[in-house]
Amino acid sequence: MTEPAYSATRAAAESVHAHLVRHAARARVSPPSQLATLPGAATIELIIDAAFRASLRREEGRTPQLSLAFVAPTEVRRAVNFERPLALLPQPLTRIAPSVERAGIHLAVWPEEGKLYVWGATRTLPAICFVLEVIAPGLLVIKHSPAEESGKFVNVAVLEGDEIKFVDQATTKLTDCPDLLNSLLGFESRHEAPDSVNVLLQLAVSMRAHGRGGSLLVVPTGSNAWQESMAQPIMYSVAPPFAGLAELMQESPAERAQRWWQDALLRAVDAIAGLTGVDGATIITERYELLAFGTRIIRRPACDPVSRVIVTESIEGSVAQIMEPSQLGGTRHLYAAQFEQDQRDAIALIASQDGRFTVFAWSPCEDMVHAHRIEALLL
């Protein structure tokens, strides 16, 4: 195997390998043979290097977007096997990238006679499988597959140029950490409704994907207090509340396992996320009933203007900062911070046009609005 040329690989590989080993040791998989074979640090270096160099190339005027998974042919089902495996080099990766741009398709990488090859493509992966996604030129995300089939991929690190950001697993130790953040970090919710955080996660990803920016406010079911924080009249109020997404979430576990339900859920999520592209905020309940969209947030009567927020990012080495809301971004962030100070039992999800994503929630421990920067976890 050749030495990697991308200088950031060696710094990332050892930590990524250690992370995979820890998660594999904790994973509850039956039978244990369903755990993926873990790549060594040297192999991780070479995969990162090849993906990084491929991300800087162009094919027919487009930059590649692809996902690489380190997995053996014997570890997956119903894979597409190439008669002639491709060398793990930038040029072959760039050429084949259009075939695997759709979400959920991975190019399968495995060593043969001392070299790494792409032997095929697969949608299924064993538990704790190393995955590397090329998002944009010089922007890579390292993940691993979930221990359970119904789980989500867990982000391990984000590499952007020569900068490496490792996800800080200790974030979930915050006593008032929102369940959404726990889900994004790959941990189970501490409360009884894990499905809620899964839906919010999908809404967050969909909001970020449409690229127009947006605001989604999640308010308590059955309460009208949120209307005191809205300019009246509300032009795009929904009456009765639209319950399409809510009704899907009330289906039985057996129905949720069906393909039709999963497709319907994605359509419903994209429909609500699309409304956040309209100027103003979209309002849903904790049960996912749509109440309004295109609303304008105002300061609640008799409440003080928000003057400071605590800002954290789920990245190792980051330090919590206290700052003025105007320092977070544009008017969406300022209005969201004000809404959270006035409506402390709600949560605000804010997507910026530049890809940043912030979750605002009230922090009883800090007695102020807590802004969680999570864009690195949505890649």
C-alpha cells in the first residue's frame, strides 16, 4: 500500500480507529458475527487520502459525492459485485461517483493482495461499519453504521481541508441537553418517546438540504401560549391542524417496518421542511401537527429582550461561549433566541442558507437560552 499524501489522515486515523473499537465493544449485536470487520489505522489513512483527493477532481463539470464503506463481500446481502474490482484511486472514484450519489448507496472497499479495491456497491451494512462520505471538495465525514437496523449512522469526525473536528460524545452528559442532540450523537433518548427525536432529526436534515434557510418551532401540544409570541393576524394559519405526519407516527410498529410507511414518512417530513423555506417560522406541535407557517416572531408582552445566550458546539475541544444573539447569525437566530426566552417549553430549529444549523432550547441550569451548533452532525 502506498503512503497517503493528505496530511490530515494520520492525525485522524488513530482516533477514528479507537472510536470504532470502543463502539464495537459496547454494541449489542446478535449474533456477534454481524459486527463489521474494523479497518486498521493504516487502512483508514489510505481510504481518507483517496477520498480527499477524489473530492478535488471534477467529472463532466461536477464534483463527486459518494460514500465508501469498508466491508467484505461476505458481510453484506444483495450487493452489486463488479467483475473487475476498481483500484481505490481518485480517478476511478470520480468516474463511478454518479452511480452512488443517491442516499444509502455505498461503494464497498476491501483489501486484496496488499491493496485496497472497490469490489462493488451495497445498501446494507453490518453493525459498526466504517463509512466515509465525500460531501463537497475537501469536505469529508467519517461515520459508522448503527448497531441496530432501525438506528441512524453515527458521525465520528468531520474533515474540512486540513481541519479535523471530532464529535464530542461527552455532550450528552449535559443535564438539560435536548433529546434531538442526543439522537444526532447516536445515543438513545433519556425519555419515553424516542420516535420524536428521530422525526426532528429528519426534519433538521431536510431543512438543511433545501438550502433556503428556515425556522421550525416545536411547541407543546394543546397549548396556545406560542401565539403570544407571533405577530397577529397569522397569515398562514392551519385550521384544523394538519395531522398527516402525526397520523403516520401513530401507526403500529409492524406498519412502521413497511416500505410504504417509510416512504410516506419521508414525503411528509420533506413537505413540512419545505414550508420552512417560506419567510417566517413554521410551527408544529410535539406530536408533529402543523399549526402555521410563514409566521413572524415578536417579543412576548411583558417579557424582556433577550440579551445573551450560551453557545456550544458538539466538537471536541470547543468551549461554551456566552454572546449576544446578534453574533450568532441573522434575524432568524435573534428571533429564535427571543422566542426561546419567552416560550421556555418550546424548541427552535434554525437552518442558515450557508449550511449552519442551530437548535435553541431553554437551559434551566444556565438560566438562559442555550444555542447548540449541530451542523457538523447533519452532514
